[in-house]
Amino acid sequence: MWPTLYEIQTAAQPIGVHTYGLMILAAFCGAFILVHLRAQRIGLHPDRVIPLYVAAAVGGLLGGRILYALAVGSAEASARAGSTLELLWILISDPSWLFSSGGFAVYGGIIGGTLAVGATSHFLGILPWKLADIAAPAVLLGMGIGRFGCFFAGCCHGAEVPHFEPTMGLLPESFRGGQIWLSDEFPYMATEFASGNGGVSRLTDVPLYPTQLWAAFVLLALAAYLSWVWERRRFDGQIAALALILEPFYRITVEAFRADHRGYAFSWPVSEGLASWLPSGMTQAGASLGDGHMMGITTSQAIGIGSLLFGVAIFVLRRNAGVAEETPVSSGEEDFDDVPDAIL
């Protein structure tokens, strides 16, 4: 839609300031600011969480890159393999597929960031459940902001909307990157990415389900809701559990309307008749849009199901834990020894 915000002319070649990267930076900043403000209220000096920001950024970027490469690379390897054993041999003997293409998986970023922050917080002696509760809304806030980056870049796009009759375009006709269409029928809004605009959408010049905008709206709404519940939480770990339970419902649903290459965790053939009844995105997660009628559980849907079950387990196991004492601190305090032992 608008992948390059600005180009800096150099002697060698122009350097683009990409909208996706700017939105990812804004996502990290928004999440860090929210954690920074909440940390003081639970008795954790804001300066003490600075190493956690570094861990979240490094772990998140690495995790997102690795999961994307695993999902896409393994799908491409599957297309080359004639059997499971041959697929395993390709993955072992030719690991270059892991770094053969660019991209980023949001769930991979969350997993990588969570592992890095968990290890760092353990090293610093920070109480994990209180940290998880202030981090959960911040993560959802960051994900919501980041989805605007997906919208501008054209990634994570929806499948083509069948029989869509637009009634009005929201963007001026002079804009050449694409259009946001409104309609009187479902899905009531569609996005269209123009070919040759520098974006990464594999479907151009046709109305698509606005999956990036759906995701941004739901994630920001969830972040606001969990921030409201945080003020009324009944036990430490409640907010983290709710985030793990609620977020997968949106992701599993939106995945059914996407048509970008994100790979399947499990897939199976379906008949043409059944495929016609399914949301078109359920059969368009593979490496090719023309690879027959295949559907399955995408990588993100599989992770989402596991996340939901994990969240339910946390909620059940910690529902009677209560909220540990919290003594707010001022950001002006410089001595970490003043932070209550209950929090460290």
C-alpha cells in the first residue's frame, strides 16, 4: 500500500525509509512505554527493566525471523520432497533454506521475546507473574501497532473477496499504492494493493479481506481491555492468562481469510466442493496459490491452539494465588536496594 515512506538519495543508490520498519519500531516503543509506566506501580524501578527491553527486542527479532524461515522454508522443502524421509534429508543437508528469504513471523517474535525476557528476569530476580501481567497488554499493543506495518507493506494480506461490489473508496484517486474499498455487504471493507508499488502482496489489483486492519483493531481493543482488567485483577498471572486465552481466537479466525505464504503445520487434501464452502484463505497458505485444493492448520493457528491451552492451565492453577503486595516506587529513586524484596 505504502511500503516506502521516504527515499534518501545517495551517490551509490537511494536508501528507502520503509514504513514496515518504522511501525515495528513504534510497536516496540509503545510496548516499552506501557511497561515502563506500569513497572513503578508494582514496585519495580523502571531503570531495572531496561535490560528486559534489550532482551525483548533482540529475542523478538530473532524469534520472528527464525519462525518465518522455518514455516516458509519447510513448506518450500516439502514441495521439493517426494516423501517424509526425503523432506528430512533436504532440511538437514541444505540448511540454507532457513535464511533464503526475508520475512518476520509475529508469533515467533513473541516466543523469542518471551524466552529472552524470561531468562533475563530470572537472572535479575524479578517476580515473573507480576512482570507477565504488565507485559501482556504491552505485547498486544505492540502487535496491534505492528499490524499497521503489515498493511503498509502489503504482507499478511487477505484472500480475494468473491463477488465484491465496492460502493466507495477511502483513498484519493491520485494515490497509486492501492485503495481501501467500502461496501454494503460482508466484509464491508476490502483492501486493494496496486501492482508495481514495491509492496510484497502476492495478490494485487483485486479486493482482499482487510486482515491486517482486522488484526490491528482487535489487538488494540484487547490491549485496552486487559489494561482495564489489570486494575481489577484478582491474582498475579491473571492478565497473562487472559491474553493467552483471548488472542488465539482472533488469530485462528483471521488466519482463515489470509492468502499470504505462511505455511501449514498440518495439511490435507480436500474436495473442490468442500473447498468452495470454506473461507478461501484456508486453502491458500502454501507456497503456491495454484497447488490444488489443500487445507490445514497453519503454523500460527497451531501455536494459537497451544497458547490457548497454556493460558487455561495458568488460569486454573493460579486462580487462588491472590495478588502479592505492591509498593509503588518513584522513577526518581536511584537506589535499587529500596525496591521491596517481595518484588525482586
